[in-house]
Amino acid sequence: MVASDILRESGYDTFHACDAKDAAALLDQHPEIELVVTDAELSGPAHGLELARQVSRERPNVQLVVTAADHEFAQSELPPGARVLRKPYASGELRTLVAAKSLLQEA
């Protein structure tokens, strides 16, 4: 199950993108987006970490969660405020992270 499905089942409105280019387009089309969950290994011309950096620069109020295996990148590569969710993760871990500290209001 992908993150968008987990969050949708938890009552959040979600979008799903297959690569960083599609995710950037969704962000441009939907200014109401408050959270981006990306995989550090997201495919496309830009990978998930590059997407997270772009979001941080262009939409600093958007919360960021980057999923990654332990060895994929150094914490210093993350944009400020981004949270890491280590893979593999249980759906409850994602729900808890999103709910923590009022990251989002439920739809």
C-alpha cells in the first residue's frame, strides 16, 4: 500500500504522483496541498530528495516527510523541517507521524 492510500483511508484528501515531475505539477495545480510524502528513491529527472528541496524552497509552509531506507542519504541532505520515515514502515507509523504535532487537520 502506498502512502497516499494509507492517508486516504485515514480521512485525508490525497493525490498520488508516480515521479517527481508529476508531483511538482500537482503542487503547482493545487495550492491547498499541506503535506508532501516522498520516497528518497522517487524516479524521474529529479529524485525524491530533490523534490523535497524544491518544495522547501518554493512552498516553505508545506510539511515534508521523506521515506527512505537507512543507507540512502545523510540527514544533512534533508531540507529544514523535513521528517524521515525509515523503510520499511507500517501504515500506523505513517499515520502517527502525520498526526503528530498537528502536521495536518483531517479533511
